[in-house]
Amino acid sequence: MGWNHTSEAIEVRLSQDVPGVELRIGSRVGRTIPRHWHEEYQFCLMQFGSGELTYRTTNFLTPTASLFMVHPGEVHANRCSHPLGVNYRNLFVDVELMSRLATEVAGKTTSLPFFPTAVVFNRKLIEHFLDFCSAIEGPSSRLEAESLLLTFVAELMIRFAETPTAVTQRGREEHVISRARDYLIHHYAENISLADLAGIASLSPFHFTRVFCNQFGMPPHAYQTQVRILRAKRLLMQGESIADTAIQTGFADQSHFTRHFKRVTALTPGQYRGK
């Protein structure tokens, strides 16, 4: 059975915590998209099926597990070449947000990054892309969503920018990083932003994340989640309900709490309580 237009579906997801991004999730999409352009950067991961991208006067194959990139204002077209259509995750990042992220990664004011390679297959970059998409699709903390987007953009700039971004090595910042870590511990339930947390250490968000990870073995958003789970275990043992525990420890809802609790402890909150 081949593709038909009634079977395709495209969902749009936005993030309240990271304005300036739009995620489109396509399933069994088979129609040809004629020549057009976007105001934003476009990053599209082909997850099933294959197609072709016409971009800068060249035709590029876009098979499964490829990530293609289109710059703002660049005219392009897309064609599906699979009889069942294609599945994809398509991320749009507006220019103002990309400019800010590029400056954070470079550590100085810089021009908008240009990526001369239209289609890439780098596994590490694609993993970062999917991690951020997952944060947009499901409940996540503001710190998690912002950190994952910055990680994706940093990997993109370091590996694929026309002018590769050099990662600056700085001195030892254990004291200021520990101060930010202590703040995170005492305010674990707050939906703190990456910029605010990095500001406590007087570092850029990108450099702060790198140093924090080097010093404590995990990025700030993962550390926040660990602290939340530890506090949640205490509340559950004290008889608090799962729903109330989720709220008190800063999770978006009970399902968000349960997902992270099981990932960290290998048990659901109900199993942990023995009920």
C-alpha cells in the first residue's frame, strides 16, 4: 500500500520555556513541497523514508538518519522518494535566538553562523538534536530545554560552521561553579533559567555548562533532576502522594515526575513507596 494524503500527519510543538523555536513532527508525509523559503534556520532529521532537497542550485539526497540544514532566506524545495512517505522531525530556530546562542558559544559577539554542508550524518549531533526535540515534545524543565538547545547549537558550530568555533579554555572556576551548584540545590524546585544560573558564576551559559559538567560529572539540568529525585524520595517516604510530590519538587506534572524517577531509580514512585 502506497502513500495517500489522508494518512499523513504533521504536529506542531512550541516551548514556553524556549521561545523562538518551533518543532514539526511529520508522519507518512509524501507530498512535494515546492520552492519556498523560511525566515528561520531549519534543521530536519529524516527518521523514516528518503527524499531529495533542492538547495542552492544543487539536489541533495536526504535518506533515513540524515539531518539537513537550510539557512534563513534560502529558497529550497523538498521531494519524497519513498512510497509510504517520510517521517521527520523538523526544527525551526529564529534568527535572533540563533544569534544569541552563537555569541554564547563563541564567547564574543559574532556573525550568524553559516553551515556550508547541507546534509550531515553525524551521530553525536543527531543525538543532541533528538534530545532537544524530546524536551520540546514532553514536559521538561526550563533549564533542561535551554541546556539541550545550547548543546545542539554548540556541536553544530564546532563541527559544521564555515568558520569553526574554537572552544576557549579558561582557568579554574571551582569556587564560582560551586556557588551556582549550591544555589541549584537550595532552589531545586524553581524553574530557573540557564542564563540566571550561569550569571551566579559570572560565566556565559555555554562556558558555565562545560565547566559545571567537568567539575560535577553531569550538566546542570541533570544535576537539578538528581536533586529533585532525592527530595522526592524523602517526601514519598513521609507519606506524601505522588501527585503532591511531583508539584513540590518542581516537575511539570505527575507523568514528568514518574518518567524521571524511573529513569534515575529504576522504579516508579509507586513501586518505591511499596504501594
